[in-house]
Amino acid sequence: MTGNYWLRFSSAGTLVVSFTGLQTQELDIRPVMKVVLKSDEEVLDEVVVVAYGTQKRASITGAVSSVSAGQIEKRPVTNVTSALEGTTTGVQVNSTYGEPGNGSNSIRIRGFGSINGTNEPLIVVDGVPYEGSLNEINTNDIESMSVLKDASSAALYGNKAANGVILITTRNGKGSKPSLNLDIRQGMYTRGIPEYDRLGINDWMETMWKGYQRYYMIDEGMDAASAAAAVNQTLMSNVIKSNIFDKGNTELFTEDGKFLGNVLPGYNDLDWNDALERTGYRQEYNLSGAAAGEKYDLFASGSYLNEKGYVISSDFERFSGRLKANFTPNKWFKSGINLSASSSEGNYANEANGTYYINPFYSARMMAPVYPYYAHDAEGNVVMDENGNPTYNLGQQYLSNRHVVYELENDINRMYTNTMQGQIYATISFLNDFQFTAKGNLFNSNMKQKNYNNPVCGDGAGNNGRLTQYYQRVKDYTLSQELFWAHHFNKHTVDVLLAHEARSYYESLDYTAKANMKMTGDNTELSNFSETTYSEGSTIEYNTESYLARARYNYDDKYYFDASFRRDGSSRFHPDHRWGNFWSVGGSWMISKEKFMEDVTWVDDLKLRASYGEVGNDAGVDYYAYMALYNSDTNAGLGAYYKNQLMNENLKWETTSSFDIAVEARLFDRWNISFDYFDKRSRDLLFNVYNPLSAGATDLWGIGSADATAMSSMAKNIGSVSNRGIEIATDVDVIRTKDWNWNIGMNLTWLKNEIIELPDGEDILNGVQMFSEGHSIYEFYMYQYAGVDQMNGRALYEIDPTKVESAKAAGYHVNINGTDYTYNTTYARKDWSGTALPTVYGSISTSVSYKDLTLSILGTYSLGGKTYDTTYASLMSSSVASPNALHTDVLNAWQSVPAGMTEDSPNRVDPNGIPRFDLSSQDAYSQGSCDRWLQNSSYFILKNINLNYNLPKRWVTKLGLGGISVYGSIENAFTITSLKGMNPQYSFNGTMDNTFVTARVYTLGVNLKF
């Protein structure tokens, strides 16, 4: 808002200028003054986007957090939900931004409400549930995000809101005159978490020598000297099989295992990460325009994004655009349209997880340091092809005839996606206080996924090449009608919303696989393959219908009350159980506006709020969950159907009830603080319950069971989970002057997750964890590692008292100073070993500005919890059949019996010891799955550093521009964990994988306003 003002003063010396959404300024009074107020992100969130509308923050009775456009713009992210990390309480984000175009952030809001169903929140874009990939939305188009954390704030989304709701609102046109904004970003990124520490060549060779010596001593019954001689004769020829040294196979070691060899000069290709990783490059261009007048507003944007990942054959390219317009031709009618489209394609790592040969992270991490990726001649020189390019080391037995670099360069894993979303609405105002709105939304997505395996090396070699293509089409439309009434009289304000909403979701899938290339070369289309190996298709249809109502009351801007009700019907359930009712009530009290607070001048705002409600989760079951379903199959050219799901007419929603009470305050006109307690209970959780086979087998081949027998199971609503916690958020303006501003903030969330009820009250084993009443859903139940037997270097485990005799009979029992132990986890005792969930998590932030220069820093942290690090466990052992890289901790393993140690020594068991490195058959028992591999999950991440400079106005106006900003940022500057290489943010359940880690992103940008 601009304008000229004439003010008359008497003795005042200071003028205070303020406006909602802008920073307050205190200025010395002069005869002629020009005042320009800057945007204030903290004040902008006084008006917050909530379910089906907006509210002033003071009137909100539920738990709602918001993230402004300014906060989002500081983060160089492709998926906008990554910007939620650290910005609000109660929200956990596991982001693996390292893979370009990855739109699969995993988000949890106030804990984990489902055991077998989904815990992901509902995503709503411009008022409509969004099923697409979030990396298709341009982050520069987003005005704000709101997180609805409790039932009171989310109840109007009913059957989808049990896990919370994230509201994404795109920009509208605004301003008194047309404007253009050009934003250009250039950046690079590398992996944000370093690799595990691994042995170099010399240490690895000597360690393998010792391990192979123990093989001969234990499995072949040799004495130490004979075993040493055998190792020197056979280690290279029988185990390592890659002599890259200046000595013969039998001349590499001394008699006691000292390594004598030197790497030949040509072998500079032993670190496979050098061939697989690179410095990634990111470029983004955004052009947007906005205009607004008395009867219209308009926003339009176009964007181009190109990312090249830090791993070869990983990239993402996207074009996107948006047009959003609202028109008010007269005082009783308003209409608008919101169109967006994107087209993207990218290479992705199809199997960048687990222990696949083609997984670059697994292959490079586990590759022993003596295996080159190029082919070499006898003198160690790299073998070149006819064009002078180095050739890869293909067909080697020690690489299992695979080569991850060659395969990534010659295979194709590419995805093409085109999306379009359109929304149109019309609002009619009548009888002064009434508004009726009709709205329609259509989302359409077409995706093609192409996976080609070359005929030379890898998965396609046995089929002379193979190709699979996967097509997905999604059509999702929503129609809604809303009647809104609002009335203000005296000190009372009332508004009521009544609405109806219908949604239809359609998805078709087609999958084709062919093999045997007709002609080798670049033709990787289906027509160039002669053999069809697989061809399938399916469709999904999902429908919901909803009726909802909300009433809000406000007395004198001091007392607020609201109530919501929604009735949902979902096609996932049988018609007799299709409908569910969800509701909430909430109230708030602006204590600071009471008369008795008038003299308490240091309290600017003080608010107490409380709410209770119930919401549902229909995404915990499949689309056809209540029906009897059959799989189709073909055998010898004949078709057949067999049952894989029993009819279950009684299946119903998972329901979550939530209680929330909070105090929010602003003190001394500079300190904001809030305390929030929540208690969220989920009931009617879904579990598979086993039936007698007479009910009909649902797993004919025993795929879902531990043995190979058929079984019958059915999902039933049994079980409940509790999530209780405290959220604290605070920030303070340490300095606030004309030129200087310094704000410091932090937030924390304490969470207690507990299983309340299970089917028949019985524990359910879940891998290395167990579901048990009174414990969290991600609590480890593992064999108990006791330490190292210093008389032989073997791992000891606490023995199961019921298995002592069987352990003795098998030779795996030992009694040390009156205590029974076992060398084999088969006879070990299991016990609770800690939870994967942190005790406290949150963030610390600060922002310092001097005139037009602003530095902001954000750090995130998590304290407590454990991670079962199977990657570290794999690096602590090797084998004769497949030698692999080793962690440097192997050097601290047991070597020999300590001086003076006897069988009766009180310190014979070293509880913190590392078992001997061993290539014998006994090694499998020393590396067994147990609590030894649990690591502390606590971490601190310097998440974002942003430095922004707005060029002085006097310079900019000479160029005819409205503003110029230059900025730089670092995302994921560093990560501190208990173990180098571990990524505790990979999952919420405490597991690890060999896959992308979050990237460290360096960005430089310029923003031009016209």
C-alpha cells in the first residue's frame, strides 16, 4: 500500500510506522519523510491458511504451524516439503534429496498412528487433495504451507486426516501495478554425508591374511605355521584373484603376514567412487508475473529446472508453468481459474538400494581396494579401445561377471512424466452475509518408465538384452459445493460452513517386458526385441463422498469456539461400513485482552487454547480391501485364477482421537514462546489375523510365511497406539534497531509412542523388532551381545536359559566364572534393546541483518533413538568366496590372548571388545544379528546457511528495476553423527540401506524485480 500522509506533531520526536505483514519502523521525525516498510515473515503468518479457508492466528483453536514463502525460498529443494524440516514443531522429515527428482519425502506429524497402514500425512494443494509427485510443483509458485497437526485443525478432511494435513497454497496476483520477477539459481552438490572409514590396501591385505590363516587353522586343522605357509601360497590365487602388485602371487607376504607388495603404477582406478560419483550441477530459472486491480488479480509463472546428480546416470529435468486468475466483475459474483502443468524426465537409479550388483552405493562401498574398474595389461597399463578410450574390466570372476560402472553407463532407467491440473470456481454472494461457491478440480498425470539392460554385462546379458516399459495414467477429479454464512453484531462474530464434496480417482497400469535384441546398438524400443516375457495391466477406481460442516464463534476477539463435523463414505469399505463420522471441538482464550492484564505491560499477547476431535485413515487398507480378490496366472498356456484375499465385510476405518492444549505468548514485544501438549490415540488398527485353511488359502505358495506352506489370513480392525508429547517453540529479537536486527529461535518436540492393544494381547515379531503392548512400534528386540571371549577372540552372547543343554550338545556353550554364555545366536537370549524413535528432536535457528544484508542459519537435531546399521555390520566381516571392503574398526579387533589372561580371569569377557577377524566357518556366529550393531541415532545437521543482499534502492531505480537481490546458500553444510558414514535420517524405523544420502548443495542466485 502506498500513499501520502500529512501528520501534525507537538513534542514527539519519534514516528512509529507499522502495517500488518510488514516490519515496524521507528524513525526520527523530519519535515519530509519517505518510509518503506519491509516484509515481516513473522507477522505475515497472522493470517494462516486452514482447512477450507483462512483464519487470523489469534482465532485458531487447533495446532497449526505455517511456513512462509520467504522461508521456502531460502532452501534449494525440488520437493517443497523438504523445507518443512526444522521450521516447525512436531514434524519429522526424512529427506534423501541426493537423488535428483526424488519426490518421495517421508513425513511424520506427531508420531506414528498406524502399524501396518500408512503414516504419511494428507497433502492438499489449493484446497484439493494431491496425489501427484511433489517434485512436479515449482517451489517458487508457493505462497505458504500450513501443517494441521491435531484433530481440531484437520477434522474437516475427515477420513484422510489421521496422520495430519499439509496445506500448500500457491501465489495470487497482488500489488498496485503489474510486476515481473526473474530468479536465477546456479549450484553444485556433492554427497552430504561422507563414506564409512574403510581399510587401505596394505591394512586390508594384512587383515585378509590373518583371517585366511584362521580359516586354515580352524576349518583345515592346521597349526599356525602351516596355516601361514598355506596362506602365502593360496590367498591371492584362491581368494583375492587380482594381483595388482609388483610381486608374484606367492611373494606378497612375509612368514608372519607382513605385506611386501607395491601397487603397479598404472592402477589409479581402485576407488570405485571416483568412477561412480561426480560433482552434481543444479540450475533453475523462474519467471513470474503478477498484477492486481479492484476487480481482478493475476499470477503467471514459468520455470525450468535441471539437476545432474552426484552419481552418474542420475539427473532430472523439468519444465513447469502456472496461470492463476481471479475476477470480481461486481460485488456479488467472483470467479477464478488455476491452471498448472509440468513435463519432466530423468534418469534414476532403479536399484539403488539393498545389495544389488547394480546398486552403485553398495558396489562401491563394499568393493575391496584391490579391484580396478578398468582393464589392465600385465604391466599394469590401462587397456584402450580403438578410439583411445579406457576399457572396463568385464567378465571377471571376482566381480561375479558384473560391472556397476559399465552397466550404469549402458543401461537405461528413465522416467517421463507429464502432469496437468486445472481448477475453476465461482462464488455468489447474496443476502449480505451468504456466499455459495462451486468448485471443480481435475488432475491428470501420464508417466512412462523405461528400463533397459544391455546384452553385454549385467541382468540383460543372459537374455541378449531386455527391456521393460511401464505406463501409468492417473485421472483424479473433485467437485465441491460450499455454503458460507458470516455475521458480525456488537461484539459477536459467527460464521458457518456447509459443504458437499465428491471425489473420483482412476489409475491404469500397463507393464510389458521383452528380451532378445534383434539388432544391437542404440535402438532400445520394444520393436527391436523379439521375445515377450511379460505383459500385464490393471486399473484402480476409488471414490469418496463427503458432507461437512463447521461453526465458529468469536466474542470480542477474546473468546473463540469452533466445532467441525464431517461424514465420509469410501469405496474401500463394504457398503454396510462405508460411512464414518469425524468431528472436533476447540476453544481459545486471549487472556492478554482481559482487563486484569491491562497493567501487565510486558505481556503483549497471551493465549490459551484446547481442542479435541476424531479423524480417520482409509489409506490403511487397499482400494478393494473388503472384497474377495483373485490373482490371475498362466501355466502351460492355460489361464487360471486363485484367491489371494478373503471377503471382509466388517473392515472399517482406522480412527485417531486427539487432545491438544497449548499456551502461546509474546513478551516484552520481542519474545515469542509456545508450549503445546498433545495426546493422540489411534484405534481399530489393521492387523492380519490367521484363519484355518478351511477358510481358504490367501498365500498359496507360502510367500508371506516363514515356511513354504500355504496360509490363510484376513485384515481385521484390532489394536491401538498412543502418541503423547510436548512441543516447545521460542524465538527472541535479541537486537532490533534501525539498522540491526538479530533473532534467535529454537524448537523441540518430545514424543512418547506406545502400543496400547494388539490382537489377543500377543507379541508380534517384526524382524529385529517386536510389536508388544507397552512398547513403541519401532522397538528393537534382539539377541544380546555380551562381548569378546579374550581366550579365543570369539563373540559371546547371553544364553537363553531354556537352551543351555542344547548349546552344550552342539558345542556352542561356555561357562565363564559361573555365567553361561553361547558362541552362537541360535542359543542366545533375546531382550528389549531400545527404540528407534528419538527422545527429543527439533531445530535451532538465527537470523542477523544489517541494513540490506541478511544472514540466516538453520540447524536440526535429534537426540536419542537407535539405528540398526547393517551396512557397518557388513563392513566388519568378509568371506573366502567374495572378499569385500572392511571398516577400519577391524584393526581394533581381538588379535591374541592378552598377557596374563587365564580361563578364570575376572576380566576374561571384554564387553566392549570386537571379535577376531575370521574367514573360517566360525565367523558367521561372531557376526550374528544382535544389539552389537545398534548405533546411537542422535545427530546434528547444519541444515541451511543463507546470505542475502538487497542492492540499495538508489542504485536499482537508476536501472528501472524494482529490486535486485543476490544470495548464496549452503544446504546440509555438515552432519554430525555417532558413526561416520551412517545416515540416521534414512528411515523412522531405525533401519539402514545402501542408497542416496542427502546432498550438500551450494547455490548462488540473483533475483530481479521489474
